[in-house]
Amino acid sequence: MEIYDYVIAGAGPAGCVLASRLSEDAGLRVLLVEAGAWDRHPLFHMPAGFAKMTKGIGSWGWSTVPQRHLAGRVLWYTQGKVIGGGSTINAQIYTRGNALDYDAWAGEAGCEGWSYRDVLPYFKRAEGNERFADDYHGHEGPLGVSMPRATLPICDAFIRAAQEYGMPYNFDFNGRRQAGVGYYQLTQRAARRASAASAYLRPAMTRPNLTVLASAEIRRIVVEGGRATGIEVAGAGGAGIIRAEREVLVTCGGIGSPRLLMLSGIGPADHLESVGVAVRHDLPGVGSNLQDHLDLGVICECSGDHSYDSVQRLDRTLVAGLQYLMFRTGPVASSLFETGGFWYADPQARSPDIQFHLGQGSGIEKGIVKLDNPGVTLNSAFMRPRSRGTVRLASADSRAAPLIDPNYWADPYDREMSLRGLEMAREIMRQPALKPFLRRESLPGPEVRSPSELFDFACRMAKTDHHPVGACRMGRDAMAVVAPDLRVHGLDGLRVCDSSVMPLINSSNTNAPTIMIGEKAADMILERPPLPSATLDSARRISGRYADA
């Protein structure tokens, strides 16, 4: 029987961070287990490879259950199944959200130690930013963060158009202000994807006290006498038990972590019994409180070759590949979503509640229409949904896909704000700065005007932003799954340390916050003092509606 001090279940962003940070102590034996394979395919490391990732490469292949408030629509639901998890297959956008998001974790959700001032030092410790080194940024961390290298002229035109619409220019969405339009920072280093695998895990692989087990199905967490003592892993020779002398750390992601807990008999007893799972620990909040960002898009046909759509022609693909290999420039160096912004759908909102991503093409993601001629896409997503969904098991079989129900638009407020965001996106695309680049709005199309027509369009075209969080949320109430130190309530030797612990979804992409959670969790597990909080002066400078962080 294999024995380690710490067994980390899931090699997503937080799992890679934990494997690296814990193994810095040479006296600890650390095991990282991942169901997916190593990230050896070259597309994982090329920024533009993202366009293939949402279509199935390196993912579980899951979908949602029919969404009652989206006319019964079933949405493709990409979740990473590869070393590095979502950080290996995402669009590499590095955003943290708003300072008020984390203050709500500490205040509204009662998670002391997770305010913005508390978590900012962990964002900075992780970050190796090539441009910024100030109160908000680190430049010596392992995670490469850089500015885009392959934007097209239409990106500058979009930024001007958003300013014409009324949004101010913002040079740093992760700095003093979140509101505005500008260029995203990207998790890239030297024009290659900076996943958690490449940034954290690979440099640590030379340590003899770190073991990584890839392509290994984790069937369950072993619970004995009220304590997690290891995991059961399926291999070619059958199932085997791997022991954890200190702790089992669950980092399987926003869907995978609640799923693994329930497969292990940790969760709502009535649900577990209904699917034939023996109850080891009745914890009703597991799988509840699921939150996600729903994306709506405007697709416009270009007046010329102003996007990357034409690069999909074979001869141009070959030229682009050679350009990237020789010079690290050109279409392959683009993440395809490199400009965007944050603004207000609700005029009463204290901080931005809509996020825009400009896609330098059409049909970039699975299920989204590709135009015959070159096109561009402007996605809008409502950042603070009130709707709450669930993750449930379809059966006791660990190979069965989970029942994912984000329950989009269960709260009518979410629908109202989302459709308002879609209208904002349409208005931006109609501004004078974009007129030389765009021929017409293809979707929704000028004939779609009424609220009912917009709703019908949204039901057909909406997609996930790939940001599931919250189904193992932090807190101290009866429905909380983990305490603020990430220990599972009522069990010893078990923590959950990834995006699933967020009590409230952050107002942006979720990769950077998940890496932050891994960094902070490492200090908690090793019983290190927390990093000193950001200064009060810095926190004050970023407060206020138009000076939000």
C-alpha cells in the first residue's frame, strides 16, 4: 500500500499550486492524482489552441441537464480533464474580479481571512507580471502574466467604440479600477500558455518527494472513523487504496469536487441513498449553491479580412504555424479573446456587473455559429447571478457523468440583466469606430428587436462562461461544506481547496482566483502565518463606484 503525507485529488489549477507549494518542504511526501492525461499535445501550449479546447480536447465531455428557464436547452459544459485542468484549456484571461467580491466573502458569507486585503497578497505571490509591479501586482511569482502579442486592428477599434459608448479606457483591470474597456492581461509567458501545470507543477517535478499519477480514475475518498484516510484509485490491475497520513486535499474543480465527495458518501443523505451510495457523512450543502456566468454573444460580419476566421484555410493555417514556430508571433500567438471590459447593467450596482470579451473570429467556441465570411464576436456575461443550481449524481457509478444544473435565469433579475448586457454589446458594435470594419450584425440580426425575440435568441445561443463555483462553499452555517480554513465540516483529514469553495462567484474569469485559493490553502495546510494583509491606504484607494478594484 502506498502511503503519503498529503494526497491531492485533482491536478487542476489549485491542485498544481498545492503540489508545488507543499513539496517545497523536503520532509513531506506529496502525491498528486489526476484523471486526465499529461498536457503533451502541442495545442495545449499554443495560445490559439483554446479554440479547440471547448470542443472536447482535454475535457470531460459533460453537458447540463435541460435548463427550465432557457426553454429546456441543454448546454455543452466544458470541464478540464488534463494535467493543469481548466488552466490548460482556457482562454488565458487573467482577471481577478472586484475587491467587493472578496469583502462579501468575509462579510456577507462570514469567511474571515478572505477579504480583498487578505487575498491580494496571494494574488501577488502567484503572479509574474511582465509589465506591472505595484500595490496590486507581483512580478516574481511563477505564473506568467503578460499583455497580448497578436491583436488585430479591429481590437483597437473596439476599444474606441466602447469609449464612444461611454466606457472609460482602463489599462489594468486588476489594478485600482475594474470598470472600463481595454486589453486583458493573459496567463502567457514568451507567447506560450502559462498554465498551472507549466508554471507550478513542472518546475517541482525534479523533487523526489513529489509524485504525480496521471490518467488515474479516483473512485472515492476513503473515510474511516470520521476521518479521511486516503483515496481509492482505479488502475489497469484493478482498484487500489492510497493512504494519506495527514490529509486528503480535494481539488477536482467546480463540478468534480462535489461529485467526488458525493461518490465517497459525503453529501446530502437523501440524495446519496436515492442513487445507491452508502452514506458516510451527511453534509446537506454538498452539490448546492452552484453558480456560473452565462454568456450571450453578438456576431458581426466584417467588411474585409479583419478577423482570424480566414486563417482556418489550410494554406493560411500552415503559414501561421510556421510564423509562430519561428517568431512566436501571428495568429497562433493569439488567445482570440484579448480585449474586453467591465461595465454596469444595473445602474444601482456598486461595481461592474457585465463583462465583455471581444472574440477575433466567429464560431470560436463549441456551439457558436461560424460565419461564411470573416466575423467577430462580442460576448457579454452578467457577473453576479442570483440564481443557484446543483451538482448531483446520476448513479453510484464513478464513470457516470454528473447531473449539472446551473439553473440559469431561475431568478428573473439575472435574465433582465443578461439581456440588458446583450443590448449593450449590440450598441457598442454599432459605434462609429467600428463602421469601417463591420458590414452588418449577423446575430441576433437587425430583425430581432422585441424583448421576446431577444429572449428566444438567448435561449438558442447562450453558453456557459466555464466558471462553475460554489458547490462546496465556505461558511459556518448548516449548508456550508467547508470552514474558512477549507476543512470539511464534521470530518478530519479532509479539505476542499478550489473554486468550488467560493461562497459567491467573483465578478470576472475564475482561473486567477482559483490559483489564489491554492496559494492561500498551502499556507493554511502547512500552518504558516498568513501573508500580511494589503495596507489600508491601498484598500481605500480602490473603493468607490468608479474607482473599484
